Amino acid sequence: MNIKDTFLSLTSRTYPHGTEKELFHLLGEGLSEDEFGNLFLKIGESDVMFTSHLDTATSALCSVNHVFEGDIIKTDGKSILGADDKAGMTVMLYMIENNIPGLYYFFIGEEVGCVGSGRLAKNWTNSEFSNSIKKVISFDRRGTKSIITHQLYGRCCSDEFASDLANRLNMTNYGFSFKLDDTGIYTDSAKFIDLVPECTNISVGYYNEHTTSERQDIDFLQRLCKGVCEVDWENIVVLRDPALSNFEYFNDDDDDFDEWLVDEDNVIWSDSYYSFFKKDNDVIKMYISKDQIDDESMLISNWLMISGCYPGHTDIIWNGNSLYVKTENIDYVGDRIEIIEFIPELKTVSNRRLKEKL
């Protein structure tokens, strides 16, 4: 399998949710369609489920014109690239070709709320795989270094698991520098946090996903495809208990917990408004005041109106860390770091409008 050619073929056009079947013919033989519309393949006996998703983060069904700048593949700016998550699909297809044991799942509708993985998760206890799978590995993270430890406000895998996986990848001869990353947001593996002990998401080398500036580091993707085939996936340490609460930042059962809190300066806080900020050389989770969220929401709305990125959107959902827009669906736009590229004002927040703990 030629990794670059496979990636280019998969990204030759966009595949909004609902059109995923038009992609099936590019995936080769041997995959089966489950009752929810996802594709899967089981190779050998393994306790690992590898995942990626078939849909593209756009409502536009169109051809993609590739532009090449050294090891970077992008578009002519008239469409998104779709490296999210055709890069992850490419990794899994390469692993399948090399007969790496595992359960391989290609999910539909990740970009519109993890539709396919959510349906499987709801029926997980009735599936033939529920008793054997101990690890869920998504290949769907930007950059080149992340082993995600937290999604959806809480822990998705143990630090010991993530460290073991990072070390195994870094010990291959492909120049990796993977490390633990607790700033994950939401992808298919998050649907299994309460069901499977260790769930994570791994960087696959794309950047600026969900925008027409999306790009893929094809050299990293080629190295990753080869590197993951050298990992002993079966013997990665498993420690996390999925039966324990994943929500580490607040407790709804706490007598002192209230949805809205007002400090002595009458600044309104909510557990829902947060992001990750650098403090004393560490990246920590900080809560953001409602006033700041209101100001930022206005900046974002103005940017969307001027840029025309999401024509016809009716509203935005912004919690300080993740941006969604309402069109016919609810579309994920990106996280704070990505949006800073377009709205530099989001780089700084007044100390008065930040809290480390609620």
C-alpha cells in the first residue's frame, strides 16, 4: 500500500455525514457493515479496538484540489482537506494490510455528534466484542505528539497506560516525541469511556481541521503508519476502572455544588465555562467568568459573519474551550487554540475573569 496515494485518494473529495457509503469502495475487501452503518474488521485475537471516522467536517459535497508544499498537503482554499479523519483511516488501512491483530472500526457521523460510535456504545453490552476489548485507540488528533488522557471534562485513560503507549511509540525508529495530553475534547473513543478501561486519541499529523486552511504532514503520517505496526498493543498496561467516575473537576452530589457561583466581586462563574491556560510553565484547566464568555461570543459571532465560514448558521455554542455552530446540524468548529489563529484577542484573559477551581 502506498500511504501517500491512499491518503490522496481518500481526500479527493469530501464526505459529509450521510454520504459515507460513497467511500466504501476505496477501503478494499473484508470489511463488514454493522447494523448502525459503521464498517468493521476483526483480525486475530486482541483486546484493542482501533477507530477512525468516515465523514468529513463539512456540509459541502465537493471535489478537493490538493496543493503540495514539501511534506505538507493542503487545498486551494476552496474546501477543507478532510485529513480529519482520512489520516486516521489511512493508518488503520495500513495496519490491516500488515495484519496487525485488533478490532478495526470505521465510524459514521463523528463530526455531527459521534453518531456511529454512539450507537455501538449504547448496544455495547450486547455486542460480541464487549467482553474482550480493554483498549480503544482513536487515530483522530491534530499535531504529532498527543496521547490524549482526558475527554469530555474527565479522564479517558490512566496516565500509566498513556505513558506506556507513548514510550512504545517513541522507542520505534521513526523519530516520534509523543507525550501525555489532557486537553482532548471529543472523538469516537469518548463514547466508550464508561465501558472500556483505557480509551485514548493519538495525533495523526493534521492541523487546522474543520477549516479551509486544513493541512496534513504526510511525512509524519507515513512514519506513523509504519511505527504503529511495531507496537506491542496487547501488553500495554491497563489500570483504569471504567466503573469509577470520570468527572474529576466537580461533583454534582456535593452539598456545596451549585450550577452558578458568584464571587465577592459579583463575577458569575459556571463549571461549564473553562479552557486550558499556561501558568508557571504548566498547562492547567481554568474556569472563565460568564462576562468573559459573553465578550468572546460576540467576537466569534463577528468573525463568523465577516469570514462567511458557516453561511446560514443560526447560533453559536461557546464554552471558552470548544466552539460549535448551529446550522441544519450542530457542527464542531474547533478549540480555543485553533480559533486564536483567526481571533488573536482570545490569547489573553484578565486574571479577574479566571479561576483555577470552583
